[in-house]
Amino acid sequence: MKNKIKSMKKTGKKVSVVLLSGGLDSCVAAVMKAKEGNEVYLLSVDYESPPTQKEQESRNKIINWLLTNFKNVKKHEQVRLNGYIKLRTVERGNLIPQGYPFTRDEMFILLVASWLERLLIENKDYGEGEVVIATTKEDTLNFEDIRPEVYTCIKGILDTKYCNKIGKSMSVSVPFIEMMKYEVIKTGVEIGAPLQYTWSCYFGEEQPCDNCDQCKWRKEAFNSAGAKDPLLLLAK
């Protein structure tokens, strides 16, 4: 039985399920995984928050681009959590960061893992899989709930799942955990990711507000990367 399990691990294809928003980091992560040659699936989670509609528009453009350009990008699925999560808006000086989503990221990762396990169990061609999360080093500095040790804990949960009993393992891939956002942008430019379709602003207006934390971080990151933001160029 052990030999059979080892054989399944060696011969099965690797599948990546990417948590995809309409933002910079997950867009670059999805393109990077597609270029690696794994079979790629995309999962998005919608919930009631100001940027949802604008993120949906941006995300749909990214999805269409990926499906058009990569045969190994197989499918996109969407989960709706209407009314379940509210972003926290706070006054300056509050200890809780602007836009902090209560225990959101951990739940999203497990939703991705749920789909990944189903793919592994139902598809005999898949031997192993990874949950792909585009958290950056900058994110871990701004939001304590997504520090590296969180992903170690989640990996411990994945190790208990049924797919491991049939020789198919799940891992957590956080490719940008040691990278600042400007480095992710540089990577995106190098691999030809459609950064012009990405959206970062907390608000759902036609143009980025240029005032919320995400807009400021995005602007600083493009400046540090020595690149022009293609989203702003399109808006002109």
C-alpha cells in the first residue's frame, strides 16, 4: 500500500487553486502559476463591502485574460457570502487597521482548500495540490492575522484531511511572503501579468480614490518599482 501511495505522488499532476480577487498580488500569483505549467483553478469570494462591484469587474477581466492565454487554466468558481462579512472602517489612530476584515482570510483559505481536496479526490490524474495565497511581506507587517505562522497552522489542518489517506497531499503556497509589493509589481511586469485590469481601492467609484490605505500602498509600490500604474494610464 505504501508503494502504491508513493507512486501516486510521483505520477499525478500537480494542481494549483488560486484565491483570486481583482487585486495586484493575486493577479500576478495566478499568472505565475499558469506559467509554471500546473493545472490552475481560480476561486473568488464575494461579500458585501464597498469595492465588491469594482473588484468583480476587474477580476472578470483578469479571468478572461487567463482563460484566453493559458490552456492549463481550467476553471473559475465564485462563492457568495452575502451579508456575512463587513469591512471595518476606523478613525485614524485606531489600533485596528482600516479595512480590517474579521477572520476573513483564514476562512477564504479553507474554502480554497475545500475545492482543492474535492479536485484531488475526484480526479485520478491529480497527485498533489496547492492552495495559492498572494500574501506579501508588506501585508504581514500591516495585518498581524496573516503572519507566516498562520499558514503553518493552516497546513497542519490540511494534513488531517481525507485526501492524504489516498496519497494526495495539499500544501499552502505563499509565493510572495518574503516580497514587498513593489517586488510583486516588478515580477508582474516581467511575466506580462495584466496589471492594467487590477483594482486596489477600498471604494467602488469609477476611479481610485487615491486616499485610502490601499491606494497609497499601490502608488508607493509602483513608484518604488520604477513603473507607471497602467490602471491610471487607462483612466486618462
